[in-house]
Amino acid sequence: MTQEKKSAETREFKWVKSEKGIVELYANMIHPTWTLFDVRLVLGQLMGVRGDPVGKGFVVEEQGGVTISWPQAKALRDTLDSLIASYEEANGEIKEIKLAQPKKLLEE
């Protein structure tokens, strides 16, 4: 591999703060869609329906969305694979979570 090609592959870019600030979102649900050119992830938050104390009714409230190119989606996948592997090495396997039902409310 030539030195020029090698340096182009490992080039780093400086991150700078936007004058507009940054949007912070929380999501525990993702709805993906895609086109020939890009991938769109609509981010949502699973929430209980107000007035439903036993947690049988849920909705996903949209929080925002992000659209990225296919090459960036692949880079995101690789980054997440690495992060998850590191997390599981330190903390054990991430397992599927289950929603606990409030016993007191169910007994009434």
C-alpha cells in the first residue's frame, strides 16, 4: 500500500461545536426505512398509555429521525458491534428485558 493511500484511509477530522447547539434525544425504539441511497432511522420512545395503571397499553412517541448514507450505516454498524462487544466483555451478555407487572395493582 502506498503511503499516500494509507494516509487517506486513516485521516482524522476535528470535531467542532455547532453554533446552533446539539439536539439530545432519548430513544428505546427504532423504525428503519431505506432507499437506494440512504438509511433513515425514526427514533421513538415506548411509553405507557396515560390512565392505564397495569401497563397493558403502550404507544411509541416519535422523538426524531436521522438519515445517513449506506457507507455511514455500515460504519455505524461496526462501531456498535465494537461497543457492544466491549460492554459485554465487562458486564456480561446483554439479555432481552421483560416488563414486570405491578403485583399490587393486578391483585385488586
